[in-house]
Amino acid sequence: MARSRIQLHGFNNLTKALSFNIYDLCYATTSEQREKYIAYIDEAYNAERLTQILTDVSNIIGANILNIARQDYDPQGASVTMLIAEEPVPPGSTISSSAPGPLPETVLAHLDKSHITVHTYPESHPHDGISTFRADIDVATCGVISPLKALNYLIHSFESDIVTVDYRVRGFTRDVRGRKHYIDHKITSIQDYFSRDTRNAYQMIDVNVYQENLFHTKMCLKEFELDNYLFGLKADDLPVAQRRKIDRRLRKEMQELFYGRNL
């Protein structure tokens, strides 16, 4: 039996916020290899590519883009911010691709309610040969559109070895009788919204606070193939002892990122 819809009074004021930390790992032994890896990541996930990913996210969740600000950084990294609204952009409004500026008065009310952002952090260290790429992504919506629809697309848009996902519903909205509602959909875990292939590909741990409408899932890629983590190297070209040493370092790094502490 289909559940009847709640008839709301006015605008749906619930804020639904989805946050990702996505990590990609690589092993590069020389400074030249590390520099090439950082350059590769910086090009693969530059501001233009990130803008396209966020535009796709906006289309998936059914939002309308009001404004785009994007920036590539020196020596590396990029950021993109999109302001979005549930309603269509009014005729005559202008979408900016530079820094956010004044928008038509009719859409100013949406600036602090709905947005999508991404920031990237390529990083390397000569000590143990491991380089990491981190992307922080936030999708915040207000109204009936849900950021959960973009879950699987975002994970598959990046080379995701470790993923930390947070989802929280804030505030309340009222129905026509004046009764407050603190959430407008059923959810027991973020995992419920992953596709089957995503669930099969990752080890997952939940930490949920149901009374606060706060949901947290940590993910670690199950399949480990050393060649997928070597930059400028092939596993078969390395001595067995070195392969084992690199394997241990990478697995340890993944576990530390997964559990959020040094082991």
C-alpha cells in the first residue's frame, strides 16, 4: 500500500546535507614519479572536469544551477562551488562562471539553502613513497530534492579507494495542521541508497545517530591489485620482497584512512 504524502504548509524547510571524503592512493618511489602523479591528478580533476561532475550531480538530483564559481590553484588543487535551487531559474537570470556576485532579487533567498561544492587535495611525501588524492564534496539541498540520488554517481566519478560519507537532515517543516516534521523520508542507513555493485565493491561500517537524523558510513575498497596503485611501475618488474613491502605499506595506509587513526 502506497504511503500517503504529507501535505505541507508553505515551503519544505528541511535541509538535507550529504558530505563525502574520497581518497585515492598511489605508490611512487622517485620524486619524478611523485611529481608526474600529482600532475596527472591535477589535470584529471581540474576545475573544468569538476564543474562537469557537479553539473551532472545537479541534473541527477533535479536542481537548477544559479551560479558557478571555480578555481584551479598553484601548485595543485581545484575548487568548484555551485549555488542551486529547487525551482527553475527565472527568465532573464544570468548564470555566472566566475566569482559569485549579486544575483537577481528573485533568487537571493536560495543562496544560503542549496549548494554543491568540491575541493581537491593532491598530496605526496618522500618518506614512504605513498601519494594520496583527497576530494571533499558537499551537496546541501532544501526542499523535496534529495542529494542521496547522486551517491553512486559521485563514488564512480572518482578513483575511490576510501570513502567517508555523512548524511544529515536538519531543521523541520510543518504540515497544514501545524505539526512539525523533522524528516520527510525513511532511512536506516546510507547503505540503503547504494547500488548493488557499490555495496559489493566496498567493505562498509555504519555509525548512525537516529534520534539526530545523522548517518555516517565508512567504505574501503575490497579488491586490491598492486598494479592499480603503482605509478610508472609494474609489479612484475619488482623483486618479490619489494612487492611485499609496498603491498604492506599501501594496505596499512588504507586501513589508517578507513579507521581514521594511525596503526
